[in-house]
Amino acid sequence: MPPPLVTVVVVTWQQRELVLDCLDSVAAQTLACRVLVVDNASTDGTAEAVRSRFPEAELVDLPENRGFAGGVDEAVRRVTTRFVALLNNDAVADPGWLAASLRALEDPTVAAVTSKLLLAGTAGTVNNAGVVLLDTAYGADRGLGEPDDGRFDQPVEVFGFSGGAAVLRTLAVRAVGGFASDWFMYYEDTDLSWRLRLAGWRIVYEPGAVVRHRHAASSDPASSFFAFHNERNRLLMLLRDAPLSALLRGTLRFGLTTGSLAVTRLRGRPVPPDPVFDTRLRVRVLQDALGRSPATVRQRWQGPRARRRAEVLREWAGIDSRPIDRDG
């Protein structure tokens, strides 16, 4: 038999039972694949359980927790197949997931195929049908919370892929610099999507590639941890990928909001309890982003010209999706 075309990468930490369910769904795929599991120094017996139940899988047992971004970047460095598939450890793929994704990648202009992610335990509800770039340059889950009622049954071109379930062209990922390994987690998929688009690649949503996701089973969107990494990485993404005008607007908006929240607190007025409105957290975000700015600016200089950055933003900001252009 010919060697597999795709390696499925699963990054995990402290979710032994979830990752075993995930890997069961990978083993049930109708298309042959290699499996690479990156364990971020779990202490719950994850590595031992994976070795015992899935001896054919390659296991990378990291000495410390590098987050999703660091784990997937480590995995991509080891992939030798033409394609690399990403699947969250708290997700379960339908048997035809890989086959449907690879059919979409027969188009040589496509670098990434993002899946139909449905919320597990919530019948017929969409979690993600691709990533949308908002006018504010935030990334958003296309279709989040919407019923799976046929509106998401057509393949379309989208701005970006979700790292929760996608299949990527390995050489394209490497050519644009791979995943931002030091971001730990959040926005690394939108950042890579932006860089793929700056390089001229296309990204499509494939509704036949179905995955059921236990959303937030591995992280807490209401936590300070989420707020810090989400806000910091968005600012770094703007610095690395966006045209100068969008970078300045986004950074100024973040700074003005932080100042406004501080003044509101000083006046004794109520501020929402969400961590994203915590002025101390927001100051830490700015400090950390500033400390990482020199390296990020160097990466920006190595990228495309300003005109190309403006073109991508103009083409995709605020756009939900576009019909697939079979002619590229």
C-alpha cells in the first residue's frame, strides 16, 4: 500500500479520557493516516495511556507545557507527509473527516481546509465553520451558536481555518514560518491563516468534514488566562500581519479602552467583572506585547509589502465567506 498522505496531530494536556476518545475517532477514519500525539507534560497518565492503547501512534512527550501553539509547532517540524491535520484533544471526528478534507485539497491553490465543527452535546449546533476576520481585526468563529440547518452545507472560501479541526498543506505552513510557537495558545490559527493569505494561498470550508467538539473542555473562556493570551496574541497578530493603519487603530483602541476602564474604576463606577475588563491584566498584556515587539517586527519585515497587507484586509474584513472560485 502507498504511504499515507496525511499526519493527524493531536496536542493534549491533562485530558486522558478525552484524548483517548479523540484518537479512537482518528483510528476509525476511512483514509489511512499517521498519528502524532504531543503531550504537554501531563501528570494524569496521558502518555502511558496513549502508548498502551495506540502503540502505532508516534508520541512526543514534552518536558514542559508549551500550550497548543508550541505543541503543534513541535509536531509540524516532525511531519514528513504532504498534509498535516489538526484535531483538538476534546474533539471527535466523523469517519469521513480526513477523506472529505483531502478531496478539497486537490485544488493546488488551497493551503488549508477547515472542518464543520459541531458542539458536542448540543444537537445540531455549529461551533465553527471557518474563521471570520472582523472589521476590528478580531478573529471570530463563523456560525458559532447557529443551528446546523443547511446554511453551512455548502463549501465556501473563508478567511481562516480553525485549529480545532483542519487539514493543511505541510510545505505551505513551513514556507510562511509555521505556527507562532511562543504564543502558547489562542489566535495562532488566525495568525497562520493571515500569513497564508498574504502569501497568496486560499483557505476553504468543507461541510463534509464533520467534527464534534466539546467546546472549552480543555480551557475556560471566562478565565484571566484566556483573556490575557487572547488579547496579547491578537495585538501580536496585528503587529505581524496587518497593514499599518489597522495595527495603529487596534493598538490605539486597546490603549484607550484600558485608560477608560481605569478612569471608570477611579470614579467608583461599576465595571463588568470579566477578566478582559481588568485594567491590571490589560496593562500586563501591553507590557508583554511590547517586550515581544522586536522579534515580531523582524518577522513583519520578512513578510510581504504593505500593499499586499492592505489588499488582504480589504478583501476579507467583515466578510463571512465567498463562493469557491474553481479557477483560483
